[in-house]
Amino acid sequence: MSDSPDLKFYREKILVVGLGVTGLWTARCLAGRGAAVTISEARNETELDPNVCREIRDQGIRLETGGHRNDTVMASERIVLSPGVPPDTELFHAARKMGIPVTGELELASRLIDTPMIAVTGTNGKSSVTAFLGAMLQNANQKVFVGGNIGTPLMAYVAGAQNADYIVVEVSSFQLDTIETFSPFVSIILNISPDHLDRYSSYADYARSKLRIFMNQRAGQYVILNDEDERLSKVYPQSGVSIFRFGIQRKEGRNAFITDKSVLMSVLGDKQSGFPLESFRLPGEHNLQNLMAVVLAGLALNIDPAVIQKTIGELRGLADRLEWVAERGGVAFYNDSKGTNVDAAIKAIMSFERPVVLIAGGRHKGADYAPLVKAAEGRVRYAVLLGEAKDMLAKAFEGTVPYSICENMEEAVTGAFSQALSGDVVLLSPACSSFDQFRDYAHRGRIFRAAVERLVRG
């Protein structure tokens, strides 16, 4: 079945799998354009928002809950998977064998959008870079839609006026697993480190998913890569695509690096240009890497250098990403709840010159905690551990970093503060997902901030 320009599939029977924000927007958009839409959700209806269920049915969308039904899958003419739904299950394999197209929201939306797209992926930093790119384009007086995995799904843009000059979209490995023709004008890969090993059979499989971001790019488009990442330094996209590489140190082949407290750039045969960093406020080497990716994208998009410099001075950390919360008795509290994997937690720890009291733990994602312990040695004064992974983390820290185990975030915050000295940092950077005790990392961050604020007031 071909996705021709007349968008024939708006007249199909379409099954949307998963009722998260992405699935909801996909169903709304397709139903609003005449498709016969069914949503299949693994959760029972009692676990769902009744207002959402009511809205779905009011739009004529059929809702099935409590699992994905074989007869519904096989009766569909097209299946659209939400990012959290694995595409390689037996049920969806069977659908493909029957000739039923199975795709994801990112792929579907990209077929319906003509607006130039900047796509950002990586294990860590992609939400920050996506937001920073949006801010830079707004400073350049461009209309910009910022969305994807960072918050608002691309199908929300499809459902609207589609009047942006650029789209900046954060894309996850889960979304990239289902692309077929997706081809952004600029793609950015910030880094690749072990993550989501509870879903992928190996780190190599996870890395291959990330590299799919540029598989359909062509001459006249751009790929921006972190040259300090071992895998990415060896990546060479197809001929004709312009490749920009960045790294902290000056090195042959790098288009951006740090020197004399400036970001130095050399792209497209132009003479070198520098962007001073005196006004850049974000801590850590990883934020300098993120910044170089943003500046390179700005140059690829022909953004005025004065606008890029203005943006550098305005950038601030996002909520739940090395976010300063409060200070009491000389102890500063930072919220890095978005640090849901080992590499992110290591980067957070390495961002501080001051001693750290670390709060870590949550749901284990299959990663080895040894690199976290190595990074913590000599930097982390004490660790407070919670969540399902607390015993695994305790075993890893044993003999290297003193620790205690607690049951909830309130205990973790008070316990961390009791171990901290004036001048220390209490850092929440869990190295685990949040789904054992919290709805998501943002919920975990809110609970942490609330506990800190109570401690400071008290």
C-alpha cells in the first residue's frame, strides 16, 4: 500500500497502539481527517483519565483497553505505534506478514509535514539541545515548533496550521526504530552510551537505532556529530551529506572546539569564527558539548552570528536537568531527575568541583553501575539510595562510597542533608528510571523539589 500525496490512508481503518500523549494526538488528527480510528491500550480503563476516554469516544474513536486484541490488529488497514510500544512483538510481526503497514508516529508525521526539520537524538542532552535550538530560532525571529519526545508530539503540529519556519524535534531510539522515509534537514547525534537495555537485546542494537536518524538524508542536508564519542567518531554518513563534528579539544577534522574561553568554529570552508563563553552559565563539559551542537546547527541554518552569541548568554538549564533548587547552610540542592541512566548521572557528578552527596536509585534499566562508582570515587562524599535498584546500587558502592538506604524521597533529602557539609552539593541524579515510585522523571523531580523546599523552610 502506497502513501501517495492524496493521503489515501485518511480513509483507512487505522489502529493506534498506546494511549499516551502521542497516541492521543495521533488518533485525534487521523479521526479529524476522516479515518476510522481505534485506540488499543494495554492498561485497563480504570487506570485511565475518564475525561480522555470521554473525549475519545465523543470524536467517534473506538477505545479498547486491557491488552491488544489479535482480531482488531488483523482487521486494521494500518497500525501506528506509540514510541513506548515495542515494534518487534509477535503480534505486529504477524500483521506485517499479512501486508498491514506498521509504522510509528514520527514516520507518519514526517510524511505529512513540509516544514524543514532539525532532529536531535542522543542518550543524554537531547531535551536541552532541542529547547536551546528553539530559543535560538526564536531569537532569529523565526516561527518555530519545538516538540517530539520533549513534550508536544509532531502529530499536534500536523493537526494545526503548520505555519512554522522550522520544526525542532527531539527523537528517541524508540521512535527511530519505526522510521522508513524520515529525513530531517539537520540531524544531530549528541552521544551514545548504554541505555534502555531492558528493551534492546544489546548495546549495539541500541546504538544502531540512534544511527538510523540520518539513514535517509541526502545531499544538501546536514549531520552534526560528537567527535569525542567513540562510536560517533567512526561514523560517516552517506556521500553528499555535510558532516559537522565537535569536541572539547582542537583536533583535525573537528568543526567546533573550545579554546581561550570561546567556541571556535570552522565550517563550509569559511574562516574560523569564535563565540565567547563569558556569559555561558551552565556547568559541566557536557553542556559545552551541547552548546557546540547548537552553534553548529545555527551556522548550518545561516543564523546571524550576533543572534547565536545572544542565545549563548541566555541559555539556562531545563527543569530536572542539573536544575538549581535551593540552598541551606551552604549546601546547594540540584535536581537532575532526568539523569535516568548511568552516563547521565556520571556527567552530572563530573559537573561539580564541590563534593557531592548523591541521591540515586529507581527502576533498574539493565546497565552496569561500575562506571558510576568509578566516577563517584573522590567526588561523592556519601550516597543515599532508594527505589527498586537500591540494593544493586548498594552492592556496587560497597567499599568505595559510604551510603545509606531509604524508602522515599522525603527520607532521601533529609538523609542527604544530614551527611552534607557547608560547601557541598546534594545532587539527585538517579541513574535509573522513575517508574517504580513515580509517574515519570518530571514527577520525581517535583517531589524532590517539594521535599527540598520543606527542608529549607523548616
